[in-house]
Amino acid sequence: MNFELTHTDPETSARCGCLSTAHGEIQTPIFMPVGTVATVKGVFHRDLKQEVGAEIILGNTYHLYLRPGLEVLEQAGGLHKFSSWDRPILTDSGGYQVFSLADNRKLTEEGCVFQSHIDGSRHLFTPENVVDIQRVIGADIIMALDECPPGTAEYGYAKKSLGLTQRWLERGVKRFDETQPKYGYGQTFFPIVQGCVYPDLRRAAAEHAAALHREGYAIGGLAVGEPAEQMYQMIEVVNAILPKDRPRYLMGVGTPENLLEAIARGVDMFDCVMPTRNGRNGMLFTAQGIMNMRNQKWARDFSPIDENGTTFVDKTYSKAYLRHLFVSDEMLGAQIASLHNLGFYLWLVREARAQIAQGTFAAWKRDMVKKVSARI
RNA sequence: GGGGGGAUACCAGAGUGGCCAAAUGGGACAGACUGUAAAUCUGUUGUCUUACGACUUCGGAGGUUCGAAUCCUCCUCCCCCCA
């Protein structure tokens, strides 16, 4: 994998660049649609590529390990072939499930014992076997196993948790460096910087991760209940330490506003379920603001979903029609909204790149933050 | 013509003397969602009020009772069976 910075913004810490992988190039800053169980819910690959312009998508180790399972994935020749996605894939390690499935797991020094949310069966994830599983999945970018504490975690717990995440990270790096890809193309391994909302912990975590000299780094444990301002502060603290010539991936973030603020602070990669999940639940993100498509006010609005939208659904369908689909619980509504939202997210990062390249990012961002967070 | 059943909030439908401004479901309206156990979840849905609370409601009119959606009388309308 190779990363090349092409532009840096004079006023902010924003930058744009190009990340090269075995499955193609990724222009940064980039947003990566989430495809947890080998599908970006409700969206065809054709549309992800042609309409949305997705350059890389996510998969999830925990979910794919449970279903379809490693045997199927290995026989298929990896996740790319299994799902017919020939562009890059990044897999999360299951670290987030340590957080979101907290009632069904037990943490030890060794790793994390999960109870499957599907059938209740018990499984052990370790920093090592999570690397092995991601080798089988065949993701271009694989993530370290970490503990993602809630945004409300107190200092004592945060410090203890970070210690575990750091020991796990070292074990994960070791296993990665000792093993080989399975399908004839290279993979890379990203550490995850934790430390909750505590600057000293974040600093220590970033220094520890940077010392491992990897090809890219992730910032985890943010947007998990803490105020947005604290999230932005933590990004600043961490990005001051992470090497400038390596991509930084802010995990699980976020709203369009979050993306813009994080790009301004030097983040290069994002993923989030919001465009798809909130889309399925009737929320549309646009450059003019946020719409709840179930609202009565759209019932007779026959104008296009989004005049400025970049996907075919934006001008094909009207707001009134989309509202009807949501109110009638028709699945086409969820598909249209997912496609639109992903299209908007990818447009937003493309536009951010263009503005950075032109040196006009700062002013554009100030204006755009107001627009995208408005309720319409 | 004879016999029987019924009328409850936007709809359907419980409730059959006080714990009823009235269950439940649907609908309607609004909100939440950040490395996806989510095509999910939450709230509101008589009027006024930030709230406490107050007021008016169970086809209509009258009555019994300390108290009525609930009991009695009459009226209106609907449904079923027999002829």
C-alpha cells in the first residue's frame, strides 16, 4: 500500500491525497460506505460504483465470521470474489462489537469471549485470530482488535482499557507481520488509537501507535456519546502526533458536519452507518440540510428529491413520492434514500478534495457546515 | 309483520356502578439513530395548560344514584334471523 499527499490546506489541517491498494486507488479524504455483512444494505454494487462513486467499502469481522463463516469465505476466494466487489475493502476487527454487544461478551487479557447474537454460541476473539480471520476475508485494510469504551467512561477505566488495547495492538502487529495474505495481493494493518476523551491518554496512545510504523492509523472510540467538541479536540491531539505522511481514519464518524470538521483537522478516511441506516429510517442528508421524509410537509412536494443530487434517484423521484414510499413502508423508499445519502456523502468528500486542492477549503467548509446541519 | 343484537375517541375494538379521559391494535403526527443484533426504536394522539391540574366526553333526551360509558324510560339509526 502506498499513500501520497497531494495538497495541504493553508488555513486548516485539511489535506488530500491518494491511497493505492491492490484493488485500486482511493482519493482522500474519503467516505467508506459500511457493508457489515458483505452488503451495503439496499444498494447494488453497480450503483455504489456508478452513482455513488464509492472507492472502498467496509466489512465486519465479527459478522462475517459468524455468517457466512470462514469456510465459505475461503472457498469463495475471499470477500471480494464472494460479494463481487472488485474495489478495496476495509474490515473492522470486531472491536466495535466489544462495545455494541457489551451484554454478550466477556473481556480478558487473552481476548474477548462473545456470545453470538444469532444463536448464542460462544466464540473467542483474540488480537491474533482477528488478524487471521481478516486474512481469510481478504480485506485490503485490516484493523486491530481494540476495546472501544463508551464516551462516558471515567479516567480510571479509560486508562485501564487503553492499556489492554495497546497490548492487544502489539500482539496484532506481531501476528500480522508473521503471516501472509491468502489470495496473492497485499494487505495492510491499521492500529487504532483509543484513550476516550482524555488528552494525555490520547497522546500516549498516538505515540505508541506511531512507534509501530504502520501504513495508516485509525482513531477509534469517538462519537460514542461524548460532545462533538470533545471529539474534535481529541482528533487535534492525536493528529498532532500521528505521522503526516500516513492516512488517518476516523472510525464510525459521522454526520456531514462531523466529516467537515474532522477533515479540517487532518482526517483522511471515514465510515459511518448513518447514510444507510438513517436513510432506511427516512432521513435524507443534502447540501441544503436534513430532511425527515416521513414528515407531512413533503406530502404534496412534487419537486425532485434533491435538485443538486448526483445520483439518478435524485431527479427521477419526487419528495412526495419518496414520502409515500416511507409512509407505506415500501422497501424502495429505503433503497432510494440509501443511494441518495451515500451519493451525498461521496459528493461531500469529493467537493472537499476539490476545495483543498484549490486552496479554498476553509471558507467553503464554514459555509457548508451551516448548510448541511440545517433542518429543512 | 314477528324475534334478536348493537351504537365507545380518526378507524377497529375492550370496558358493563367508583381504580375510566376510557385497555389493545391500526392509522395519523413528531423524534432518535455515528467502526450496523436497527427496512429499527421512542413519544404524542378530547380541550386548555410548561406542569400541577381544570374542564367537556362513550348515538340523542330524560331519570335512578353520593357517584353512570356501565342501571331504568323514551327516541333515532344500524345489523341479523323468521315470515
